[in-house]
Amino acid sequence: ESNNRIIDSKIILDGIPGDDYRDGGRIKFGPDGKLYVSTGDASIPELSQDLNSLAGKILRINQDGTIPHDNPFSNSAVYAYGFRNVQGLAWAPGSGTLYASDQGGAGNDEINLISPGKNYGWPREECNNNGAGDVNRYTPPLLCFNPSLEPSGMAFAFSNKLGYQNDLIVATLKGSHLRDIDIKSGSQNTILVGYGRLTDLVE
């Protein structure tokens, strides 16, 4: 980039399956300086469980596209897997813990606490199958939404100017609102309505 114009570009990550729907697409640098990329299952659910596919994953790469030596799977960009359509990534203040929003099939939208190498269940499990899921095999979500809100981009509030410090603020598509979530207590509030489908937010 130079003077707000692209003057050169190169591919640093390729081979991500795509489709008309469910392509993820959130791209953010984490507090560790690594680039995190969310992908959807590209309408082929079983790809989310295939560690040889980049679909249905959260990917982690270096800025030049190489694989970090401390990724959970050797020579793989895959950081976590078993997702349907992750559209939100956010890191908690202080701890740097990663959270992700994942859109479910018919309802069953999730907010997940992300740990490297973990399997989040799609398509074999959604929302921990209402408490009856296999927690030894799949990582259960932190929060589940039924009916669907279609959670999208999200961010933690670092400032307390609006009274939301350390809360997770989530944009919703179908819900058409911003949702304020206190991660510690689990309490939730709608804080902005009237603007239609909300894709992303920044502080």
C-alpha cells in the first residue's frame, strides 16, 4: 500500500475451499503478531472435520504466510477445527484469550473459547447437543443462541467510556443488533438496534 492505493500484492495462503455460502472470512492479527483467518465449511460439512482441508477452521500463519513453529498440527495452518461458519474473532483484554462466533445450521449459533488443536464438533455436534454432547471429543461452546442471531464480527471493549469495559460486543446479522456479553457472568444485553444486519464493529 502507498498513499491509500495497492501497488503490489502476493498470495500468502491459498487452497481455501469456497462456495456461495458459508465462507467465514474474518482476518485479524492476534496479540501474538500472527495472522488468524476464519473459514466456513463451504457447504460441505465434513470438510470441517478433515485436517487436510482448510475449510471449517481457524487458521494461524505468520505475516509472510509461513506456518508458525508452535501451531498445534505440524506443518499445518490449522489452529482449531470443527466449525460451520466463523465470522467473528476477538481477543480478551489482558489474557489475550481468543473467542470466535460460529453460525449454526438452524439456530445453534455459538460463541466459543478457542484453544489450539481443539475440535468444536461441526457437523457432528452443535451447541453441545443441548448438554448431551461428547465433551471428551468435542469442545462445548461457551454460549449458544436459539433461535438464531447469526453472530458476525465481534470485539472486546477496552475502554469504559460507554460502560462496557472487558465485555464482548457481538454484531448480529439476523438479529440486527449489537449484543453486549459479560463473559464472566454470562449476562447479555441488546445495545444497538435500527440499523439492519450488522457485519462487523471496531472500537
